[in-house]
Amino acid sequence: MKPIYLDNNATTAVAPEVREAMLPFLEEFYGNPSSMHTFGGQVHRKVEDARAQVAALIGADPGEIIFTSCGSESDNTALMSSLESFPARKHVITTRVEHPAVLNFAKHLGRKGYRITYISVDSFGRLDMDAFKKSLDDNVAVVSIMHANNETGVVFPIAEIGAILKERGILFHTDAVQTVGKIAINLKELPVDMLSLSGHKLHAPKGIGALYVRKGTRFYPYLIGGHQERGRRAGTENVPYIIALGKACEIALENISNEGEYVGRLRDKLEKALLASCPDTRINGDTVNRLPNTTNISFEYVEGEAILLRIDRHGICASSGSACTSGALEPSHVLRAMGVPFTAIHGSVRFSLSRYNTEAEIDKVIEALPPIIKELRTLSPFGRDKLPGCSVSA
Amino acid sequence: MWEYTDKVKDLFLNPKNVGEIENPDAVGEVGSLTCGDALKLMLKIDKETGKIQDAKFQTFGCASAIASSSALTELIKGKTLEEARKITNQEIADYLGGLPDEKMHCSVMGQEALEAAIASYRGEEVAAEPHEKIVCRCFNISEEKIRRVAIENHLTTVEEITNFTKAGGGCGGCIPDIEAILKDVWAVKEAPKPKEPKKLTNLQKIALIQDVLEREIRPKLQADGGDLELLDIEGNRVVIALRAMCVSCPMGGVTVQGIEAKLKELVSADIVVESR
């Protein structure tokens, strides 16, 4: 059975064109781009082509792109580079809802003696801009605020944030892993100094990412060694995956407006149908400023892992913020920061779509899910009196 | 994805004994919506023989919670209350062919529901007495429960305690307390050595104060969203500034007293802490 894959914020399928483009570099073109001979040199040119493709998607100059191994490496590099650039500044500002690649790194810095400010969000997952403005001081080395949240899809106003920081001369890094390829980004206009992206969220393979560093920004490498990436990231280039990321960015640029509209329509259909057929169900997060592909829905009185394993039998793939699905038994830090009640966090399910989803797949989910919620609710000791369960006919 | 046994998967997808018993002889309820799992166990008991004639459950929780509830009802049906009472959480886990470490708390929940049901049948005081000291506030876990589960299952690390009881799995603020409980449970009791007062050089004292603040104080404040900064040390006068959540916290004064007490204990009895 082909899975109905609605977990694209976790990872995506490698696009067939991407696979096609990278395969020669696992076969005949295995040369080292740093070599003097033609055999290696031709690979170097392809790497530079890929760099231009990545730059084009986000409105950057190719020289502003550094290839990394993943989004986490990009995030860690950006933060460390900022601290090394401004050694006298001991204050870092981020948010309570960041991806662990930033959040846990910030906590690590906190243990090293840095002062960390975690900006809160409201019940819709929107950033507290007043608190953000008040937190700024002359001791800030870097502000790292994600472009869109991976769990709720809520998009933060990074243009506004960037403008404020630019005026104050404070470095601004954004983790755009969830937005690159999903919504248009133009760094010619967007006042961002550093931006992280990850290949496997936009139909390239896992194990490749990039960090955008605006020309003129002070930069210190995180991985030290050879002269690769013009001395900004040591280690022999992961050529096949760099080619793959380039191709994936090229395809994303071609499709970005149509694709957003297409997945947005499917997402809205799914969301409306589930809310209509299941009582005591709510959407988590701001539905106005949101990625077109993401919806985070809480089904009260049932537990997320139980939902996931039941829909898994129908081949439906999604994820949950429930404590039981995380290794640490800790419910989603994002939903907790939003003040979502524990009961709703445990029953939260995130559906994230991609261009490869079809209307027929969405219809199947709309058909399969309500009876599962109904059945799990009959199993549950809670909410029985007021809950009719889900209407299966919807 | 969790590695569930076929038995767990089967009892999750096709749970046995789901539902309610009309006029049950005994009911045991444990857990809550907030905790992320809860179990209501209902029993029909033969007054003559003391045997459990029927058992049914309702569970809010993950696959292993539902499977553990199902396993529990299968295990106890037909047994006398005395026999049933001897069932341990390990037996529930064994019936399921094992549970992932992180999910052992589901089997503990089953055992507790049974205990609560038997207690209610006998008219005994139901668990969760108000006098119990709550260690983990996220999941409402008492010190008594941590001690009991640690001893019954030979648990020696905080991680194991979290797996079996969930305590410490939320904000993590109680992890030092759990460590202390474990130390106490498994320690070979020995009389505390009287402290030998030792004369520290200024340099040693400053280093020790910094060390205590970094290792003992700041992690606890940070767990509650607070922080502090060490501004200066002059002789025995330690000047700090409260940061982050501590700034607006009405308990700030108490926090400073607590820091002073800790420094008096670990560095020198003459320490005075001032906050700016």
C-alpha cells in the first residue's frame, strides 16, 4: 500500500528529477572539486551551478551560500559565528517555540554563562513583539527567530523584526527550514543577516543543508579544517547531495506560487471536513499567517499516539505533539508555550502536505479519521456525557 | 516510532474488556487528562468466593496504555482479590511480551488502578492521600510512589524513574529531588561526617562561589525560566542580580535567601548575599 504521506514538515520524498540529477555524481563523476585535474574540476563547476540554484530560490548571491550537512549545523554555525564575531556581547535572544537545533543550543549557551531571552508567544502562536522590542540592549550578540514554526506552521514577521534589528545594528539569524521552498523568500529585500535551510524539507535527500550569510556579515567557521566553501566550512563537499539540493531548489522556484495554492486548497479541505465531522476539535495556531501546507488539530479526550497508530493502519502518516510520541515523555514545547491545555496537546495531530498529495488521498483521510476518533473516544473515560463522538457520515 | 510487540499491537487494535460494568462492586481510577493517560477499572466481585467475575476498563492514553489495561483485565479475571493483589507491574509487562523502557509507566498505572479498586471495595482509604509529598508537579507524582516503584523494580537512575512513573519527564525541575530520593533509597546509611571547617584563600572562595552558583543554583532557576548573574564578590559579601523570570517574580526575596543558605552550607557560614 502506498502511504498517504501527510508528514512533510518532518521530511519529504526525494523528487524523481532530483534523484536523476544526483545519480551521475555517485557514479562516473566522483572527482574531488578541489582537484587540479579536469576530472575533478568539472565537478567543481557543477557545485557552483548548484550554489547558484540555491541562491536563486531565496534571492541571494551565490557567494552568500555555504553548504552544510543539515539545518541543525546551519543553525549552530550561525549562532556560534555571531558569538565569535562579538565576543564582548553576552546576550542572545530567541523564542520559546524554536526548533531544538536553536533552542537547545541556546540552553547550552545559557549554561556557559550567556544570558538568554526567550520571547513568548500568545495563544495563537504569534510572537510577543512588545517583549521582543523591550528585550533588546547593547549586549545582544545575535537574535535567532524562526521564519515559520514546524509544528503549527505559524509564520513570524521576520521582515519587521529584521528592520528593527538592522536599525540597532544587531545580527539577525532566521531558521527558515520550514519556509524555503514553501513560500517566496527574497533576501534582496528581507533584512536578514543569516538564514538556515535544509534539503530534506524540500524534496532533496537528508544530510544536506545550507546557510545564507549576507555579504559583509562577520563570519567565523564552525567546522575548521580545509579551505572548502572559501574557508567558511571545512570538509570535502558532499557533491551528489549538493547537486540534489540545487535541483530541488530549481524545481521549488518554478512551482512556488502554484504549489502553495494547490496544497493550501487541499489543507483547507481537510481541515474544514475534520472540524465539521468531529466535535471538540480545535486548530492550534494562527490561521491567518500560516504555511499553506500545515494544520495542527487537537482532538480532545483522545491521545495522539493512539490516533497515529490507528491511522497508520490506513497508511496515513502524520505526527503528534503528545507526550507519548516523544522520547522524553514531554508534550510539545510549542503548544505548551501557546498555553494550549494539556488535554488538547495530548490529542494534537499535525498534518503537513506537499505537492505530491492528491485530492483522492485527502478524501480518504476525511473518510478514515472520524470513525477512529469516535472509537477511541468510546474507549476513553473522559468527555462521555457531552460527546456524541464524530459523525461518520460527514 | 516505538518498538511494540505484536501482543501490544494486537491488544491496542482489538482491546478486550472495554467498557463499563453496571453497578460495579469496585472502581479504581488513576491518572488524569493532564498527565496524558488515565485508566478507570471496574470490577464485578463474587461476594462468596471473593473472585473477580468480570473486569472492564476505559483508558485515555497511548497504545501501550490501552494494551496494558487490556492485559490487566485479562490477568485478573477469575482470580481472587488476594491473588490479584499480588500482580506486579512487571507481570503486566511480561503478559504483553515486554514494553519499551519509556512506556513502563503504563504497566505501573494498571497495577495502581487495581490497587485502588481493591481498596475501594474494602472501604479502605483510596490512594493519593493529601499528606503525600508531591515531588513532580507536572505529573503529580508523590515521593512515596517514587520510592515504592524504585524499590519494586530496582530502579537506580532518574531516567528509569521517569520511564516508570513519568516523574521528571515534564519541566525537569524535580530531577534534583528525584536524585536525592534515589540516593536515599539505595544509600548504605552512614552517619554524616561532621564538617571540617577549612580556611579558604580568597581565590579558592571566589572559585567555589562561582562553581556553586553555576552547578547548584542557576540550573534550578533556569528550569523555572529564571536566571541570575554574579556581579561581584567582596570578602564574604556576594552581589548578584536576578535575571529573566526572577526579575518579576514576587518570590525573588525568598530566592535570594535560598541562594544565601546554599552558599552558607557549601562555601562558608559567613556568606551574605545581596541582590541588585
